[in-house]
Amino acid sequence: MLFLSFLFGASAASFITSCSYRLGNSHSLTIPQRSYCDNCHSILRWWHLIPIFSFIILRGQCFYCKQKISLYLPVIEFLSGVAFTTFIIYEPIHDLIIILFLTNLIFLISTDLFSHVIYSYSLLGLFLLRCCLFRKIIFII
Ligand SMILES: [Zn+2]
């Protein structure tokens, strides 16, 4: 169960960073449907997309053109995997709110890092989730 939650967290972070990169650089979210290299635009194979593991296997570079892959990706995937694994210990509703909060933070950080853009709707979601968390903390006390 812990390994699955780690894998889910790392995969969620990988997906969110991919979407934030595409949104931040005005690329389509649906075309091409598969992930691709930013430098040579080659479509990546399935084993190039395994979070953290593929970064290690590929030695931090593209399989086709040898362009370096940012260290940000495996680091955020690992941290997200650890966070998802940690949160599975607590009660489910509390976990869901924290996981939504965390994924929203990953999206904000990634869009800011990749394109220096912070979307207002993402801040609104963060505010609503913060209100849920704050109410929950008050309720516990
Ligand atoms: Zn490439």
C-alpha cells in the first residue's frame, strides 16, 4: 500500500509538472498526446516515463538527443511520492485535502519555475483548500 501511494504521488507530480510546462509555454495539453522531448521533439517510450526510475536509467538526459533533463523533475516526483506516502497514515478526508493542497502547490511552483507565470485560478484553489485545512485544525483544537 505504501509503495502504491508513493508511485501514485510520484506519477501525479510528473503529470502536473508536464501539464504546467505545456500550459506555461503555450503548448497544447492534448497534441501530441504522448510526452515528448523539449529539445528534439521525439515521442518518449513508456519506459522513459517512469517517475524517478527513468531519470536514473537515462542518466539525466534524453534517450535520443542527450539533452540534459532538469533535476527538478525527479526531485519533485520523489518529494511528492514521500508526501503521498506520509499522508496515507492519517484519516482519508484529511488526506484528500492535503493531497489537493500539495498538488496545487506543485502546479504553482512548476508554472512559476518553467514560465514565470502564476495562474489566478490556482491561487483561488489554494485559498479554498487552505480554508478547509484551517477549519479542520481549529476543529481538532
Ligand atoms: Zn531529445
